Amino acid sequence: MKEVLFSIGPFEVYGYGFMIAVGVLAAYFTAEYRAKKQGLPYEHVFSVMIWCVAGGFAASKILFWFTEWKSVISDPGFLLDTLGDGFVVYGGILGGILTGYLYGRIKKLDFMKFFDLIMPSVALAQGFGRIGCLLAGCCYGKETEGYFSITFQNSGFAPNHVPLVPVQIYSSILDFLHFAVLILIAKKKKADGQVAACYLIFYSIGRFVLEFFRGDTERGSVGILSTSQFIGIFACAAGILILFRISSGRHRAYFQDDGIDLKDK
């Protein structure tokens, strides 16, 4: 763990914030580069990213407070005390998608094309973000006796001096792999929306499994599922629905192009 990476005079650079910044910049430059290659209006990429980041952070914070509603009710000051920490990734994803959609509507952009463009970059940013979690000691795993473990010595989040499942490392590796897979899918996609749908499906499945190894149970739960697992079910279903609608649309277009009236079938 390296909560403070380095200091410049009285100014301290924290590992978590630094890696978030690296992730956002990597996402931006990757998305802009791919937008230029695809002939999309790349001049909008910066604005889309700003909207998505702002909406994502706001939604991830609001969802965190929602999962901690008991603490908020018992002490409203909890809202101010946790402004700088405590985020729920799914809130960030959903908030980013919503604000990106609103920006597209305002600027009259093809949302699905930009949806496909941005989501691989989101996976890339998440990979760096999880390294930030490792440096800060948050989003930690359960105690383990396994060979692969990590032991924090001075963490303000994770239990100290006990071996834990290195779930942050696993998450980061999966996110970078997710990015690579989505880039391959983007090169072979047949219709707009496929890449974004695959992001929702793959991330939801991977996150659902990793949640079983998370040790920070204070994030809340819905029945036997963690909050993230519960939301992930709907996110995965949304991805499957998008793929189904894309597939149905392609078949419909095929029949219409051949002069077949679907209404008669």
C-alpha cells in the first residue's frame, strides 16, 4: 500500500487520486484516437468525457450514500464526512451513461456510436482505478490462507496484519483484459451497440464473481447478494436486451431489403 505516492512541499499526491487521474487521461486519449480512426466527430470526445466523469462521480457518490442510508439518517453529517471517499462503481457507470446520453441528445450525436466508442475506455480507466484502490487499501478482499494474498500494514480501510485476497489486483487484471477484448469486438462489430452491450454483460459477470471475494461487506446488500451483485443482474440483462434488439433489427432490415413484408409473417 502506498497511500501517499510523493510530496511536493506541503502538497501530497495520493495514490488513489493519482491513478484515477491516469485512468481518466488514458480513457480520453484512447477514445479520441479511436474516434479519429472511425471518422467520428472527435472534437466532442473531450466534452463527452467531462460530462461522463462528472455524472459518474456524482451518481457513484449518491449510490454510496443510498447504501449507507442508516448512517445518513442517524447522522446527517455523514454526508459531508464522506464527500472525499466512498463510491459505488455501478453508480459511476450508470451515471456516466446517462449524462453521456443527455449530451448526445443536446448535441444531436449518434449515441450508440459514441456508446461503443467510450465503453472500452471505461474498462481501461477502471483498470487503473483498481490499482488506486490497491494503493489506498480500499475495496479489499476477504481474509485468506491461500498462497496468493496481500497483507496491509497501515491501512485506514482494510484490516491490517492479516492476509487478504488480492481482489484489487484481480479486478485490475480483468479490467485491462476487458479493454482488450472490447477493442477486438469493436473491430469486428456488425452493428452499433454491440460493444457497449458486451461491456455490460462481461463486466457484470466478472464483478458478480469477484464480489464473493470482497471483504468490505459494509457496502450494503440486498438479501443474500451484495448491492453490486444485485445491480449487476440488471446491468447484464440490459446488455443482453441490447444485443437481442440489435439482432432483431438486423434480421428485420434483411427481410425488408429483400422485399418481404414482416407484417405478413
